[in-house]
Amino acid sequence: MLVNDDHRCCYIGKQSGPCKEAASQGSNYCFWHDRDADKSGDNIRELLEERAHKGTPMEGFCLKGANLDNLDLVCPEGKVYQLINSDLSRCSLVRAHLYRADLSGCNLLKADLTRANLHRTGLIGSNLLGVNFKAARIEHVDFGEAFLQEEKAQQASKQGDELKARELFEEAEEVARNIRKHCEAQGLFHNAGEFFHREMTFHRYRFPCFSWHRIVSKVVDLLSGYGEKPERVVFFSASFIVFCSLFYFFLGIEDGGVRVQYQQSQSGYENFISWLETLYFSVVTFTTLGYGDLTPVGLSRLFAAIEAFIGSFTLALFVVVFVKKMTR
């Protein structure tokens, strides 16, 4: 690896600033930042580990297609080795030891991470399209709040480029699906559920705004989180019951021939008791119990029929979602 002591590497990192390494002979960049430098040698792993042990910044390294099998980036002092904003596309990282390593912003396109230890590895903002996570430890990986393609898609959407945004959301959906499948293969069903929800969300964004498919998909998300969030079903049920009770409170129901509804002539306490009765009626209607002690009258019958229909559907939905979560 020939170096040119006459001038420094021209690379300037977003976080680490200018590179302090000497440029390679005939190049404006050092060995690590030179895209044309040959990194196919068998000793590239040892060289990278040696560089990491120096404690100097490792940002923007060009390692495309390098053989980094069994790479050890676990810092013995308990600190974190950073290999950030680097090109690791198509790299072989089989059985790599990356515990707590920071690979944020890296391009890992189609990288092979088979059996790699990714426990608490930082992959925030990394390109994870086509990554092979087979048998890798991915339970506590920090993937960040949003995938790289998701962030770019949102930017494209803000700029009015909907076609580009849909293409990027499709890529984000593929990333989420890939991680979800590997989570399921490893029995990490809770993690798989989270990535399934993200996968379906990206799938929804691929449809035009206000299209029928997108609206239906959004409703399913709000109701149950695509079958992954039973608490949403409970929240919707409680909210809908209270909502309908207010209609009955103002439209009126009957209790043995006595009208139960809001009346200005009643005191606040008496109206509150009347609302509690309509709330009780809303509960038994939603659950389709129908004790018969209270009956709807007039327009209240229409709302009672709608609530009973939605209630029977929602209860069935809750059972399906709850059983799905519990049987994992």
C-alpha cells in the first residue's frame, strides 16, 4: 500500500471532518477512501481491525465487495467502534463480531451477514436492501425510527415527486419484509410483528392519496395495527361505545315506558344519571347482549342497529387479533 507523504487524503467526513491519512500514490485519497484501491486481498480484515484498534475515526471507508468474514469490531475496553457512512455493499461479513459496533449510515446493499453477531449494533440510516441476515443475532439491533428509503421517500413526497416516493416506499417495504422473515425464522415473533406493521404501512403509501385501497388500509391500521395491536381494538370499542351513548342521551331511549334522555329541566346530577343509563344501553347494544330492560325509540333505533353491527364485527376482530398475538 504505497502512500504519498506530500499531501493528505482529500476526504472530509460529515462527523469526523478531514481525513488525516496520507494519500495513496497517484491518488487524492488514502487507501481506505480510495474507491479504486484494491481491497480484495485476504488481509483486508486484519488491516481494518488494526485501524480500528488505533481509535482513529473510521468514516466513509470504501470497502465494496471486500471479504470481511469473522471481522472483529468488538472494543475490549467497552467503548464503541465506529465504521460509519461507509460503503459495505456486497461485503461478506459472515460470522462477523459486531457487538455494539456503530455502522450508522453505511451502504450494506446485498451484504452477507450470515451468523453475524449484531447484538446492539447501530444500523441507523443504513441501506439494508437485500442484506442476508440468516441466523444473525438481530433481536436488539438499533434500526432507527425510520429506514433510509423511508426517509428519502418522505423527502421525495414533500418535493412533489410521487413516482420516486412510491419506488422508495416499495424498497422500504422490501427491507421490512426481509427483516420480518428472518425474525420469524429465529422465533422473534414480537419483533416480526413490529416489522410486519412497518411493511404494511409502506405498502399503503404505495397507493395514491385518497384512493380506496389506501383509505381501507388506513382504517385497518387504525382499528388493529394490521392485526398486531389489539389495544387499538379495545380503544376503538371504548370510544365508539361512549360516542353512541351521547347520541342515545340526546335522542332518548325508554326504560319501562319512561323516557331517558337529556332535559334542561333536570339538574346536572339527574342528567348525569341519565347519561350513565344510556352508556349502559350502549354497552349491551355493542356487545349484542340485549337484556331488554332498555329500548331505543325513534332515531335511536337506527344508531342501535349500526352499533350492534359494528360491535359484533369489532368483538370478532379483537378475538382474532388477541389470539394471533397470544399464540406466538
